[in-house]
Amino acid sequence: MSKDMTFNTLSLIVLKRIEEPGNIVRLRFGRPDGGALPPFTAGGHLDIHLLDEDLDMWRQYSLCSDPAETGFYEIGVLRDPKSRGGSEAVHRLARQGASFDIEGPRNHFPLEENASLSVLFGGGIGVTPMLAMAQRLHRLGRDFVLHYCTRSRDVTAFRDLIATAPWTDRVIYHHDDLEEDQRLSMDRDLPAPDAKTHLYVCGPQGFMDWVIGEAEAAGHASTNVHREYFSADVDTHGDSFEVEARASGVTVMVGPNDTIAKALAREGVRIEVKCEEGVCGTCVTEVLEGVPDHRDMFLTDSEREEGEMICACCSRARSARLVLDI
């Protein structure tokens, strides 16, 4: 894997809850004894276990705090009524002093620290990993700019944090309700392609697809256009196919409305699944034989072309049979 799959298991408490504009809450987590936390790198995230009555799920949230800070972690969470319940649970449960089981930090969205120019595109809550990146790039003395896009100034979170940051002059705000020349423009705001220029994109899927498409059409190498999806509209349906879990000695049929992970779980072969949308990478499994039909947003283009890994929570098979190393 090209991404960091290591993690720690922690029991942390909410040290501070900050209500931000736009129905976003900023949460500060720390150890109950005040001890130092494992370090993280810019672009990293936490897996948070949400457990309450009938609720039992894991969700991933990007770290927005300074990677140099070891006393606490901070995340920002948008309360999204269209989500599958995770954000609502965070807003309800994450009161000061509340305790959570957390895995991480992990990083699937690493920063290229030696780039000559880093351009960060954050759409809405997708700005959270960009805040950690901005703090790291400033500390390193690197050239960067952060384009922060929201619907309007009134729903723009983290303004107070950014206003007091030593890198505040590197942030350009774009709001949908402004005049057209103040909105994000790829003709104006996209730098010329260069091997040492790196772009980072996070936000709603439509925003990301647009920015990534424009960047690659302008000649930016796909390897220099870094992306992190925090959710995705994924279609897990398709024709039936056979899956052999070779190490477990189990073979199953995956039906049109089934997933690899669920079909194997019914036969006692457990693949850990968290996001169920192909964005977190928890369920990535090695493919020994067969051709995957990738439906995820986690693997890179080159990893997909290699065909040696699959996200078992959502992806399917192009061949009649897959053999997995599990």
C-alpha cells in the first residue's frame, strides 16, 4: 500500500467543544491524564467509534490541528442530515468530558513537504485537512495558498482560527453568493503545471470532481493532484460473481445486491469495514486472481490499474471469480 495503514487505539475525552458557523462543531480531544498524544502528519485523520443505544459505527474525521501539537487533536464535523447518522451522533454525543474510543491517527492524504508550491482547495468541511497542511507548510517555510470555498461568509467555519494564524494572508475565501469574479475560477486560480507544484483537494464530491477534472485537463499530472473524499455516492450493485477467500478456505457467491465483505462475513470470514463507501481504506484486501471492478474513492489510479487490491465494502468483480488473500 502507498498509504499509511498503521494506527493506535486510544481512549480520549472531549476537552473542548467549539460551535462554528455553518452547523459545524470543532472538537478538541486529549488524554484524561493530560499526557502527550501520538504524533500525526498533515492530512491525517482519526477513526472514531460512535456507540449509543442501537448505534454502533466507526466514522473518519480529518485532523485540523497543528501537527506540531502533541497535547490535543482537533477535528471539525458538519452536521449533515443527509448522512447515515454519524455526524448527527457526533453532534449529540461529543459533549465536554465525553469519552470515545479512537483509532489513529492514520494518513491516506499525505503532504508532499518538498513541493515548491502547494495549492490547497477546500470546499466546505473539506477545509479541515487543509488547515493542518497550512500550519505544517508555514512551519516549514514553504510556498502555499489555500482556496477556501463555501456557500456564504455566514456559514464559513474556522474564520476566527484563520484570522489569528500567522499564515492568514495565504488564505483566499470564495463564497457562492459573491460576485462571479470573487468565486473560485480555475482559469485564474489554478497554477501552471509543474513537476514541483502539488494540488490538494477535499470537499463535496461534485466540487472535487470539478477541481480535479479541470486540473488534469490543464496538464497537471494525476500523481500531483492529491485528493481525499470524506463521502461518496457509491453504487455497490452488479452481476453476481464468486469470491474465494484462499487463506480461510471459504468460497461464496456475491449476489447483485450484496458486497464482498457481507457475503464473506456470513460464512465467518470477517473483513473489517468502517465507512461502507470506499473512502477510508479499512477494508482493503489483496487480490490474488481475477479482475476487480473498483467502485471506491480510496485507491489511486495506479493502484487500480495494478489490480492487486480491492475495497471489499463496495467494489465488485469484472471477472467471474476473484481470489482474495484472506
